[in-house]
Amino acid sequence: MPASMIAAIRPDGAILNRLAGKSPDGRSLPFFGRPGGNLQQPPEVPMLYLPRGLDNSSGGQIHVDSDRWGPVKGKMVHLSFGAGRAFLLLRDEFDGWIQGAVIPIGGEFASGAHRGKFNPHDGQLYVSGMAGWGTYTTDDGCFQRVRYNGDKPQLPVGFHVHENGIRVDFLQPVKQDEVADPDSHFVQAWNYRYSGAYGSPEYSSRQLGLRGHDVLDVQSVSVLPGGKSLFLEIRNLQPVNQLHLLVATGREQEHDLFMSINHMDEAFRGFPSYQPIDKILLPHPMLADLARPVVSKRNPNNKAIADAKPVILKAAKNLMFDQTEIRLPAGQAVKLTFQNPDSVPHNWALLKPGTLQKVGEQCNRLISDPQAAAQHYIPSSSDILAYTNVVEPYAEHTIYFRVPSEPGRYPYLCTFPGHWMVMNGVLVVE
Ligand SMILES: [Cu+2]
């Protein structure tokens, strides 16, 4: 996954956000992962991606079904495990597509926010959290309440994407003279790269391969009849993985919305300065990424050694190897087959004695390296003696190597970022 994401699955089985048209049998389950093996068709597009700076690791979502939270009843709350924050989650669904937007809610949790539930007694939200790897929060655990204090805040509570701009619906009325200046709002867009890699840099949506964000001009802003919705005319809007909309509804009243633009409704005409525009709609950015060839570095351990002793090692559940200790005689030629029956990719690398911590930390830093996938997530280090490729779910890879001639305890690990702390073991050379 290029970034944290929220995917939508309808309870009636209808599949949303399908890039590939109808599935061959018309009813297969939605699939959001990287296609491999015989799954050649593009996966479904997530409802929305979340910028890494906002939520590097997601917790869960909660339907707001409490009357005490009246103004936002019927919406959803999204929790971030990594950032210990909460967001209001809005949805825009039409034509078999759905896209989401999150709005940061104030306050922070003491630990990585995981699960929330509305308490029927006081109608408020209670959140439990814990820490582990990859959270910026401070405490080992937390149990905290998010209370609606009865204020009437100004908040975005809905949105709809058109080819020529975005309608944003607010809780309270907005005044035309307070929103009319296009320069008081800000819109930027960027894409992620959808690939076999874990995480993606942020790329320009206009210039292929260039890193960075694109600022989009706002041509006009109009308050719509009813007084609570405004339309931001953005003529060069295109499907993008991430759009950041900063809407100002008054002095010191700015609202950040982070959304994905998966699908656009036809041009909106219901505002005074409407002008028809002629533009070519770009394809969804994921389609371009799926067409990109993947070039991998050749693994030096692929070369067969005659009379090598076969050894089979498997990935187990919960980021473990099925064997945490393997014993082999010094100098033995080995044919190691690493099998991955797990649902996430893994690999195996053998290290020099005493280097597990050092190499493990290098592995975790690979998360920000766009070339890491092509190098099988193997950091460049002279402490690595042999390694398998990253093995996709339900696949395997066989390598050949010679057991070191020096007896000792040689650690092995999975170098996929975040796995090594538990996914390790030791080769005892006798
Ligand atoms: Cu792993």
C-alpha cells in the first residue's frame, strides 16, 4: 500500500470503485491488495488515502449513532493509531464510486487510538489505545473519552466532487462576502505510486515521476441556495490520490479536508459565474502505476549449488518464522526454500553474528526508500550473508548458500520494514 487507506465495502455485496469494469463472474469479492499470481485485473480503489503526516498507521472507524453528537450523527469517526488523533470521515457516493474526506478533530490521545464505541449511558465516544511499533504517541496504553460539549461549531459535514470543482456542505450558514475571495482558500494535489513497495513518496499529479505537490487555482467561490453549502470552482481538477482543500469560512475559521478524487460528477452549473469548460479527464492514477514495469535486482543466491541439503522454512502467523532456530554443520551447502502462506509479503536474510539490531534498524528505514522494493527490501550492508527475494503471499523462493565455516550463532530475520523485531531466528552453526 502506498499510504494508509480506508476502503469501503458495501454490505449488499455491490463492489464500489472498480477500475476494471465488471469482474468476470460479476460477484467476486472486492480486492484491495497488489495483484499477483493469477490476479491480473486491477484491484478496487480505496475510498481514500491518508497523508503520512496525518495518519501513518490507521486504527479503526466508528459510526456516529449517538444523539448526543447530534450535529454529526450519521457520519463516521476515523482513528489514527500512529498519530493518536481522530478525524471526522465524510463520504461522497455516486455512480458506483465512493470517495472520502477526513477532517482533523482537535485533541490527542495518549496512546495509539485503535477502537472506539459510543457509550449508551452518556452518548459520548470512548476510545482505547495501545502502543507498539510505528506510533508517535507517548503512553503504553490509554482509555479516553471524546466528549461533545454542546457548542455549535462550524464544520464541513459533506462534499461532492464535480468535473469543475467541489461542493462543500457546512453545519452552519456561510456568508458570500466571507468566502468570495478565491485567494483565501488553498488547494493542493499529489499522487502516490501504487506498486509492490511498502509506502510511497508523494508525486506531482501533473508531471510524471516528479516528486512534490501541485497547487490548484480556485477560480470562484459561491454560496449556494440554502446558505450552508459553497461551491469552489477548480477548473483543472483531475482524479488524484490525495487532495488537500483548505476552506476559509471567515476570519480564523479554516477547515482542512484531505480527500481522494476517484470519480467526478458532471460539471456543476448552479453558480452565477458558470462557464462551460473543455477539458480532457485523465485516467485514475492507479491505472498508470499498474502499467509500470517492475525491474528487480538479481539475487546472487539464485545460483544452484550441487548436492545442497534441502531446508524448508515458512512464514507463520503474527510476523513469525515457523522455526526460530535452525542447526546446520559449518560449511554445509544449503538449498533453502522459503514459503509464505501468510497474507503479507516476507523474506529471509542471514546475518553475521551480533548484527541483528543494527541491520534491523536499517530495514525499518527502508520504508522511505522508493527503490527498496526493487532490491527485495535488502539494505546495502556487508553484514548480510545470504537472502531470499521478498515472497508474495502464497508464493515461495529457493536460494542456495554455504553455511559459514566459523561455528557460532548467526541471526536471521525478515527485512520487510517493521517485521524484524519479532520475525527473526538464529542459525546455529555447529
Ligand atoms: Cu516479514
